[in-house]
Amino acid sequence: MANTKRYWTGLDDLHQTEAFQTLQGQEFPQHEAVDEMLGNENLTSATTGRRDFLKFMGFSLAAATLAACETPVVKSIPYVNKPEGLTPGVANHYASTYYNGHDYVNVLVKTREGRPIFIKSNTATGVGRANVRVNASVMGLYDSARLQGPHLGGAGSTWADLDKEVAKGFAGGGRKVVLTNTVLSPSLKRSIDTFCATHGAEHLQVDAVSHSALRMAAKQHTGVDGFPGFDFAAAKAVVTVGADFLGTWGDAVYYAPEWAKSRRPENGEMSKLHAFETTMSLTGSNADSRTMVKPSESGRVLAALHGIVTGTGNVSGLSEGIANAVRAAAADLKNAGSAGLVVAGSNDLDAQLVAAAINTALGADGTTVKYNGEGLFAGDDAAFAQLVSDMNAGRVSALIVHGTNPAYHAADKESFRAGLGKVKFSLSTAGLADETASRCIAMAPDHHWLENWMDLRIGGTRIDLSQPTIQPLFDTRAAGESFMAWSGQPMAWYDVIRTTHSAGYTTDAMYNDSAWNGSLHDGFYMTGEEMPVSAPALGNDVSASVRRLSAAKGGAFELALYQKQAIGSGDQAGNPMLQETPDPISKVTWDNYVTMARVDMEAMGLNTYIAQRDKASVVKVTVNGQSVELPAFMQPGQTPGTVGIALGYGRGDGGENIGRAAFATGEHGDHLLTADGKPMPIGANVFGFATLNGGVPRYDAYDVSVEATGLEYALAATQIHNTVMDRDSVVKETTFGSYLAEASKPKGQASWNKNHTLNVHADVNGDGVINASDGKKTSAFDLWHSHPVEGVGHRWGMTIDLTTCTGCSACVTACHIENNVPVVGKDEVRRHRDMHWMRIDRYYASDWSQERGAEEGVGVIASYTKMEDPSANPQTVHMPMMCQHCNHAPCETVCPVAATTHSNEGLNQMTYNRCIGTRYCANNCPYKVRRFNWFNYQGYAKFQHINPSQDSLTRLVLNPDVTVRARGVIEKCSMCVQRIQDGKLEAKKNGTPVVDGAIKTACAEACPTNAITFGDLNDNASEVKTNSKNNRSYHALEEVGIQPNIYYMTKVRNTEINEA
Amino acid sequence: MQREAAIREPLILGHKTYKDITDDVVGPIMGPAPLGWKIMITISSIIALYGVGCILYLLGTGIGVWGLNKTVDWAWDITNFVWWVGIGHAGTLISAVLLLFRQKWRMAINRSAEAMTIFAVIMAAVFPGIHMGRIWVSYWVLPLPNQFGSLWVNFNSPLLWDVFAISTYFSVSLVFWYIGLIPDFATIRDRMTKPLAKKIYGILSFGWSGRAKHWTRFEEVSLVLAGIATPLVFSVHSIVSMDFATSVIPGWHTTIFPPYFVSGAVFSGFAMVQTLLLIMRKGMKLENYIHVKHVEYMNIVIIVTGSIVGVAYLTELFISWYSGVEYESYAFINRFSGPYSWAYWMMMTCNVISPQLFWFKKIRRSLVATFALSIVVNIGMWFERYVIIVTSLHRDYLPSSWGEFHATSIDIGIFIGTIGIFLTLFLAFARFFPVLALNELKTILKSSGESYKKEQAQ
């Protein structure tokens, strides 16, 4: 038979052997059974040769070795039953409210897989924006120093035992007191009241940083007890005398965004801000006119303002410079009339009464000032002083401290501490064993606010809700629940809140089921009541106050105490992110210092220049016999003859366990120790320096002594150079007048924002001659092919309005948390190795310029040296700076391995796992925004106490959407690419284009004044596109030709003079 | 036979025979190690080990052990790199360029100059390696086929050009050096009596038998390699300079850099050759082969290149003013008046003023002065790179980011360590390798040897 088959399965097939044909005939051929083969007798009788033995042994050894090399098993437990509404990888947001006794703001809490990891403003209320302290407070939830259960007598206990002790403690006679911060929760108030009623106790409130003078003044002025409401959005002329209302004074989280609303030059009008202050504050740095006054003079400033505004007096006892500034301020106030506003920062009744009188005289009551009884800052300092003396006299038998830490922030903390020791039963509900709690007999830790229910109301027509975003991590109990339990009415805290309505504490319907869920979703409930009308002034005579203010006398040196933006009153001292956030003014991190004027420092021979190896001189400041030694810091704008010291430092002076980051660390990351072997606090506690007036602390002192000690101390600042050195393409600024004069000119033409052009040898402008006026924009020159981003797909970009940026640094912490930016500690910051992706550059104006040098015949080189010094009272610019996402990025071309590249959406993207760490990109970045991982921050001992990722609990705060970068790679702002991706996916799922505003970077979202706008530059309708076309927009360092995707908008000051 | 004008100074002093030359060069290799050598190599190896220790600490802990920061991301690392690469320029220039120009005086110095080149380039290569944040993935700079997708290197990056430039230069220099060594190794092999050493030198000499055919090929290969190496002498430092010149940083972004760097490199290379040879000729009694004339020739090269460097410095200053760019002019004003002006004036003094002293014949022909000035020039050239890198970076565009750089003990330790490694290698070379190109020297003995020239004159 002819075999025409071309392919064979084998030789058997080719030759068509008999066996093959047999097999082919069977559909299921019977193969030789395995057991038959194994049953081969030869196998069992075979001996294992030496070589085989060695092979087997070698294999076994290798296998065993390899098995031992297994990487550690990390167990992750999948959801067996997926919880409703929770998808791994998808974030959930919960509306909540932050209140710590000072900052009060509606927030949204972002949770991932049940972990709260990010806090942002809940803008649905339309008022108040989370600040730097609120943003960063999420870290506190994961603080491993938190109390993990009730304690009695310093040892762990149970809630049952603790409850019995409380019952015993409150059984006796004597004063029994519940001491809290200002309680704004109706339900908490109810449970405290219930407790007080049960045990015959009394409820006292005290604030960490007292604002009680303002409340007392409001009560005297109008008869209404409550914190006045200030409407900065409605004000056209604002005069602040020492009130840092953009930073830390009063309800700053509410004021700052409101004030910024009045600062949009495009509206054709801008409010004007006059600041009279001692130490350069955030508000002062944003003022249109800033005047340096001593604390003792600030009263005279108010008196003079009062005199001019009411026409009853004139400027007296003030130097000519201050007097002129007062006259100018008074004139602006009078022009503004009812849209004028005076705020005084001094916690002094006279000052507040006079300020209130000025506002009334202006007719501002009811417009910019409203007296409708808000509940903020209800602390009663006189009652607290009485309590302390009673405690020391042994008259107090039982004390519960909730939400406050007087052993730290009381002006006379030593007598409080001594008194606490004499109280028979003391209890603290603090979450940490802080200065007060660790001195109490019992500790009944409250939930962290992210674990807790709360209803809050400051007045008005809104009630806010806090809701738990995670199961309590530890065996803690809501304080309200504790109070109910101790009242003998045990009740779940949630039920307490839900029954508060029926208990008659509120008059609205929020607490019924139908309204509750919606309110919980929104985070607040509008009661629908009428907004209370501002109470009219009673028309008291304030002439006595004016007299007293005018009579104030100061000594050789005066002291102003202030709060730093990030540290505030010190309640979050253990938060490494806040400690590392540079102070918006001084740019110093991790430290407390004495701010001083250059002239005073030079007179005392102190170091005025702080840098890596240039240490600060330590000075001794003595007030009323108490003294502290702190480094002196040259602060431009500090009134000569005064010093300023920040409150909020010196936490944990007894080595209390308030978080590892609250203590000073050395060069190797170990805690520095005090002489008695306790961890050394950062800075010094200066609450005691406040001047007490009937128990009310006024945070300044008129006569202090400052002496040099000859010691030196290293400070760590993220910016050591203060001025912009005449460089006009970094920050552009103008006055409101010049802005208006050229407001209609097209972009690039106005004198305050001229395009940068390069001369070319061609007749560009068509005037027939080729001369210096023939120039082309830098973007016309191109070495590389442009990335096809214009008009194709998305092109992400950002605009930053320097006019409304206050430098508050909320964006800095938001970025820090969102992007898992490492915390590196003081020693590394001192070495200029801070890792912030987002920083705020702060430039002071200098008296000197090359122009002035030419006029005065000073050489170029000498002029440059003179320009390094800021003026004594400089104008200030805050310039947020992050990766500019250049379309012609210098970093991209120099990376040898293409680890940083341009996305087709205009992003400059960093591929961490491709980076080999040559740092060439960082060198070639004109903005110096690239950050290198100098160490393994997640494991190196130097960062053991401060880096969140080195603590197994704290690391839960890390954002799972963002890689934690390894040692040796470069990192930088990604424009929150994870959020862009998320937003794009969301849009894709919905089948719609990405809506403008749907994606926001962490910084843009956090910006309280909406200075930062993020969006798609290819979307012609987007806000960012509109802003980028605004004639105030420019690129920083435009002439380098790198074509950034970030636009800055020229700063407009409402002033006549432009210094920088 | 070649003849040379009688008035030319002889290149080999005294009365030497071919055998004398062989004895003078091979003798030290055959004999026991002298005490001085033992002391020197002990000291240099200790320094080398310290450097290795510092490098290991760096690799184990992170780049943070250096003094670098967010503003100054390169300092001693790249300064040392450029410095060593610069030093590595003299050898190839001497052996290749001078070969093409038929400069016979090179024969006495080319061997050790090339050895120095090889070792200097090795030291230079250490720094780009260890300065990487993740040295374990340093092979990613090579355009290797890989499994990371279509991931390729970035051919726009001057750092990548560096990789190619340095590796090419190193391989060509090494081959060139080795080819020259082959006949000399054969000579040692023929003399060697110790069996193991004989075997090793036998392998190293590649079966050289000294036949006319071998010599022809040797000459041809040398010429070809010289042709290849000559452009490399100019390309390597041009490309290194482009690391800076192609950037946007004021003080770096300068088109003058390639010629300026090349002349600077030759300048420092010759200075280092002087430093090493002046010691070696004394220690190994080679005064007859490397004498004042050689030193003078090299000093002339130093004057020329030093003057080019000086002109380049002044041109930079002029252009920074003439350009009218405020960042550029500030960068240069800051160089000579800012916080690092001490480094600038150190550089100016060492590099611009000191080589001008060689215009004086007395100084030019003084061995002591030459030795001192060669060290001064090397210090100056180190500061030149330091000035370019650190002072340009520490104050660039945004005053907010202006910072400082302070070296740590590890910065210093690694630099000193590489000098130790370099000296150890060079001492090993001096002990085991023919330090003079002895077979080449023999070709000029009869024409340029002192006694022979006298004979001819008579």
C-alpha cells in the first residue's frame, strides 16, 4: 500500500508496525500499569550507589536550605462576608466634626478597609475649613502611647472596678468638680449634668488658651453671654491688634476662608488688613499694612483707634510711626463704616471692651460683628483659679478632668499639680497619660474622636455630628457614657445622644430617626430655626478702660506669647507630622525659640544667622522670677525691645508617655535625656509667663529680662535664606492700585506681569526694524519635540493664587499624609533634608535692591550681600512650591534610566522602582522640589521614635494607594496621581467625561482659602483653565524655558507701597 | 640608524648599554622588595582599607552618611569622580597623542603614566557606582535587553554618555597599555629564574618571541590603538563636562565646558604624573631615564594647559556678566564672594597663578619646585570641581532652597581611601611591572643616549 502520509507520530507509525496498528485500533489503549513497573523485583533489590546517595543528600540539603529561606509570612485575612458598602481598595468617606476645645470644623474622614487615613474639610456647610492641626490629627488615633484601658493607681484595671472607685470617690463631702474644656455637645453636657446632679458635683470649664476676656467683654458690652461672631467676608477694612485670626486666634478655621473671600482682586474690590502686632504672625505676614508695636503699646493703639473713630480723643503716647499707622487704619475703618472690623488678640478685658466699642461706633454690630451667643471658649478662668486654691486647701474631695490638661497649660501649673495631689479622688478621661492624667488616681480613657459619637453645637442654626469611623482600637469608653455610668444610669453613648432630644436638651427634630440618617450622612443638621439676631450694644462707657490701656507701661524688654500654626496649644505634641511642619513664618521645625529683633540680637551679640552649622545663641528669659533658656531666633518684623515665645512646647516635662515624637531626639535618633534620666521635652512650657489678672491669663508680659547665656543650640529650619534677592520671576506682586490700572490688559502685557521674551534677530513686532523690542516668548524656543499634551486628552495643571495664599500650611500636612511622605526629624531637617513634597516658600522684602545700590553708589556685590537681609518690618510673600510638572522638564532628560518621564497627561511622573538614585534630576531641578531617600526611613534606628512607619500601630495611617518609597530613590509631588487615576476610573464607570472639580489634589482640597486650583488645562471650561488665562497668571522662572503646568497668580496687596 | 641633532639634550643620561636598560628595569622586579616599598604599601593599604570600610558603611546605611542634602545633591562624590577622571587623562595623552607626534621623550614616562591612568579611571569609576542610591541596580544604566517590558536607557542623559565614554576609555587604555607591556613581560620572563613567576610572566607575555614579524605587528597595533585612543582623550572629559553643560543650573550651563574640562584634565593628569614619577625615579633609581628634561617637557604642558584653564575661568566670569542673565551673574559673583569663596580663591591660586611660575626656567627645571607645584595643581583641580559642583548648586534659582554643604567624615574617608587604593595599585605596579617601556627605550638609546651622542659629536 502506498504510504502518502506526510507526518508520523513516530517510527512505529512510519513503518506501520504490528504493535502500532494494534494500538491504533483501540480507542482507549491499555498502557502498562504503573504498579506493574514499580513491582519490578529489580527495583527493590537495587542498591543505592554512593553517587546516588550523594545526589539525594545534596538535593535534600539544598531543598531544606531553600525552604528555610522563606520570606516571613504576613497574614492578611480576607473578608469572608463582605461588609456592606465596603470594597477593598475603595475609600469610604464619613462626615464628622472635629473639636478639641479650640478648633471646630466639619470634616470628612476618608477610610480605607475600615481605617481612617485622611481628614479633609466637609465643605457642605459652606463655612470653616480644616487647618493644619485638624488634617494631621488622624495620626493621633494610631498613637501607640494611647491608654489601652482604664487604670487605677497607675496600674491597669477594669471598667467595673473603676466605676466602683468613682462611686466611692464621689461619695464623700467637700467640693466635687468636673473640670472640662468648653463643652459644645448637648449630649455630653447632659451626661455631665446628670453626673453632677447625682453626686452634687459642679461643672467647671477651662480653655487651654483662654479667650475669656473676649467673652466677658461681649457680655458686658451687650448683656449676651457668648463668643462674638466675626464676619471677615463682609469686612472691607480689618484692623487686628495682636489677633492672629488667620492662624490660631478664636475660631480661625472659620475666619481664614471667610477673609480670603474678600481678597479676590478680580472682584474689583479688596478688603484691607491693618495689623498691629509684636511678633510676626501668620496674620501679620498677610497684612496689607503691618505695624510693630510692643505688647504694652497695643492697648494705646486700641485707645487711639477708639479716640479717632468715636471722635473723642486722639493719638497719644505713641511714636510717630505707630501714630501714622493708627491714623491710616482709623481712616480706613471710618471709610468702611459698618463694614469695618477691629479685633484685639489680647486676653484683656479692657482691650476687648475698647475693641467692641470701636466696632459699635463703626456701626459694625450686626454686620461684621455678631453677638448671638456662640458657645466657643466658655472657659471661666476665675473659677478655675478658685478651684486650684480650693484644691490646695484640701477642700476638693473629688475631681474629674475631661478634655483639658491643666497640669500642662495652667498659668500656675505647679499649684494645680500640688493641688491635684491633695484631691482624694481624681480621674482623667484623657486618651493619653498626659501631665494631668498621669497625676490622677484613675484614668478612664475616652475614645479618640475618630472612634466616637458626638453631637456638637456652637449656636446658630446648625448641629454637627461626629461619628465613629473605626471600632475603638483599645478598651476605651466614651466619656459621656462614663458619666452616665457613674451617675448610676448606664447607657450606651449612642443611645444617650439619640435620647438627648427627648431628654429636653434640644428643641429640634434632628434626633428622630427620619432626620438622623440624613444628618449623619451630611455630618450636620440645619435646625430650621431663625438665626438669632445680634444683640445690640448696651452703650457702656469705656473711658475707664481706655484710660487703663493708655496707662500701660513697659520695661526694657516685653514678651508676647503666641501659638504656632502647627503646634497650637500643644495638645498634639506627639504628632511627628505637626512637629515637622515648618512654622509658616520662621520655617523652623521641631523647636521652640525666642523670637527677637535683629537690633536687639546684635546689641546682645547673639547669632542672627541659623543654618546647618550656625547654631542659635541661647538666651535666658526671666518673667516674674521664673525663667527659661531657649535659643534666640532672629525674626524680621519682631518689634525691637520685645521677644516672642510660642506656647505649646515643653510637653511631657515629667517624662509622661504622650507619644514618642513629643520628645527631643539626638543625632542618632535616640531620645535625649534630662539630668534625671527622663526623656527631654521639646522646647519649654511658657504658659506660666502669662500675666494673670484676676485669674485671667493675658498672654504677654510688660517687663521681662533677656540675657545671653553664651550657650549655643542647633535649630532646624527648612529655609535659611529669607529674601528673594531681586529675582522678579519667582514671585510677582503688585499693589491693588496698579492692578486695577492695568486689570484689563491681556495676559503678559501688564507691568506687574510682563511676559519674559528672548530677543531674536528678526522683525517680530513688524515695526520694520530689528531691535531690542523684537522678542519671542520662551515657549517659542524648543530643543526637543514637544510632548503632545496641548489639546489632546487631559492635561493636568494647577494655579496657585499668591494673593489668597496665607501660608497656613494646611496643604503641607495634607500632602504629607496623603502621600506617605517620610518624617525625618530635627537632625535631618537641620541638614536640609526635609522630605516635604509640598513646601511653602516664605520671602521677606529687603530694604535693599540693586536699583538702590546703583542710586547710592554701592557695588553690585555689596548690594547682593545687603539684599540677603530682610527689612526690619518686611512685607512677606508665601509661595507654595511643589513639582511644577514642566512640559520641558530638565529632570526628565538627565535621568540615565528614564525613571522620571512625562505622562501624556502632562504629569512629570516618577517611577520609584526604576530609580537608581543618581540624584542628577534633583540637581537639575530649578525649583529644588525633588527629594531623595537618604536613609531607609522605615527601618533605620535614627528614625525609630519619629517615623510613623516604624511603629506597628502608627503605620496604619499610611495611604495604601501610595507606595512607601525605598531607600535610595528620588520622590516628589506626583500631583496626587492616585487621585487622578481614581477620578478617571470613576468617570469611566459613569460613562461621563471627568467633571471639573471631581478630582482634587490633597493640597488643593486642603487649601482653606481656595488659593490652589487643580484641574484639566485641556478642558476649556475648567476653573484652572480660566485661572491660567487670567492676566495675573505666570510661570515661576519662565525664562528657563521649562514650561511648567503650574501657574502662579501675581500677589496683589491692598497697599500703596510694594517693597519687594 | 636614526640620528638626532647634537644640541638636543639627550634623553638617556650616562653610558647605558642595552643590557643596562634591561638590568635597571628588570632588576627591581627580580630582587627582594626594598624596605621603603614595604613601608609605603603598608601605609597605603591601611588607608585603602579604611576607604573600603567607609564605602561599606555607606552602602549599608544610605547616601545620608554623606553631607549631601536637598539642594546640594552632588558634592564630594562627583568632585572626586571628575578629579580622578581628569587625572586619568595624562597617560593616554602621553602614549597616544605623543606617539602620533613622534615625541620620543614619552618613552620614559608612558608606561607609568598609563598605569596611573588605568588606576585613576578605576578610582573614578568607584564614585558613580557608590553615589547611586541603589547600587544594586546600577546595571540598569547599561542598555541590556531585559524583562522589564520595553524598558530602555535614556539616551538623552549625559550620565549615560558618561557610562559609554568612561567604559570605552578604560577598555582602550587598558588594551593599549597591555599591548605595550607584552615585549617587556617577555624580557622579564626570559630573565626570571623563579618557576612560578616565570610561568606567570610567560602567560602575560602571550608567547612573545621577539621575531621581526611580532615587532611589525606590535608597531602596527600600537599605531592603530593610538589612533583610536586619541579622540577618546578629548571625548571623555568633554562628555563628563556635559553632565554639567547640558543642565539648566547657572554655573553649570556653560558651552565652554568641554575644551575647558579637557585642558583641565590634561593639566591635572600631568601634575599627577609629576608627583608619582618624581618619587618613583628616586626610589627606583631611574634618574638616568627620567631626568630634568622630561620634567621640563611636562612642565611646559602644564603651563600651556594651565593657561588655557585660566583663560577659561576668566571667560566664564566675563560671559556671566556679559550675558546679563541675573542667575548666571549671581552664580559667579557668589563663587568669588559667597560662602564658598575660599574654595574659589583656592582654585584660582592653585590653578591659575601657580603654574605660571613655570615660565621661570629655574623653577621649571627644579625637581623640588616641580614636585611641590604638582601637588598644588592637584589640590587646585580638586577645588575646581568642588567649586563648579557645590557653589553652583548651593544657591541656584530659588533663594528659598539655598543651602549649604558640609562634608562628613565619610565623605572625607572615602576620598582619602581612594587615594590609598590608587597608591596601593601603583606601588604594586612599580614592584611587579616593568616601569619603563624598556624595549622601546632601547630603540632610542643609540640616538638619544648621552654617551652615544657624545661619541657621534666627536
